[in-house]
Amino acid sequence: MRALIVDDSKAMRLILGRTLRELGFDITESGDGRQALELLNRGEEISLMLVDWNMPVMNGYDFVRAVRANALLADVRIMMVTTETSLANVEKALAAGANEYLMKPFTRELLVEKLALLGLN
């Protein structure tokens, strides 16, 4: 399975990527939502997206909305991985089409638990 990590922090992409590789995922990375959409539009097959909310160019919320507007990406699981902790933002992300929400900072165990909730481990 291939996962797309969309986060403007290289360190966060490294942390998430390492854990996902250990769990058997192939990884593709993007520094913002627009770049990630370009990857998807080139036909990259993705099973899981881990998306930060706060990014330049296109934020994670707008990215989730754009992905969910594309019927071809309806089955892709999306997990927001962000410092946005307000209940209103959690609800907003889930309403936009995110399947799970993981707040930073997080542990490896919590990430694995969220993946299990998505049926991905």
C-alpha cells in the first residue's frame, strides 16, 4: 500500500514516513496541498493520506475538500495529522471528508491505533 504524507514540515514527513515504512507502506511526500493534488492528478495510486492542516499554498482542509470532490478518490482514506485541537476544527475536517483525526504531538502507538480504526494495519 502507498501512503501520501502532506505536511510542510520535513521533520514531520520524516517521522510519519519512518513509522509507515515500518508498517509496510510505500511513501510519497508532498510539502503542500497543491503539490499533493498534482501528484494525484498524475495518477499516483494512494491508499492513505496523512494531511497537516496548516500549510502554505493550499492548507489541509482545502486539500481534503478538493480530494473528496474527485469521485475517483472516494475510497482513499484520509487522516488529518495536525496541531489544530479545537473540537470545531475536528468536526469541520470530518465533515469535509477526513476519515480520522490525529492531534500533534502523538505517539507511534496512537498512530498505529488510528490506522487500525481505518482498517489499515
